[in-house]
Amino acid sequence: VQKSLDMIEDGVRKHLAGSDFERLHKCILAIIQCEGKIHKSKLLRKRGVSSAAPRDFDAAIKWLQDARLISIDMKTSAHGGRPGVVYSAIQTVEVIAAE
């Protein structure tokens, strides 16, 4: 019974949102955790993120970084070129679910 309750609680924490902003930052966090590391350009094409206004996306990223759930790095390819932004999850899904 406790395992079932824990699964329901985890599902609510991950998927239930009180606002569009909360839904956006939960979606972004889930994508980053699933990918491990993801370039900004790829993240912006993902379902649930692609329709977000740039200011909302930036605010959600700032919130996740301030909450120390993600880190942001600048990366360049081995061949040079323009640097790109890469997002990485700081905590695992299990750690977040335990909080």
C-alpha cells in the first residue's frame, strides 16, 4: 500500500501543475533529467517547450538554476564555431522524488 501511495505522490509532484509556468519548468526539468545533458537548441524543439514564449523559457531556466536543479555550461564543438548552451541535471530523479 505504501509503495502505491509513494507512486501516486511522485506522479503528482512530477505532472500536476498549478500554473503554465510551473508546467513549463517541470517539463524542462524532466527533459533535462531524461537526456542527462541537452543543448538549448534541441531543448527548444521539444514538445511542451517549443510553444513557450522566450521570456517564459528564460524565466523557467533561471528558476531551475536558482533552485540548483540544473547547471548551464557553454560548449564549443571540436571543430570550433559558435559556442552553444548546454543544460545538465544536477540531481537525479530519485533524489528529487525523495524531497
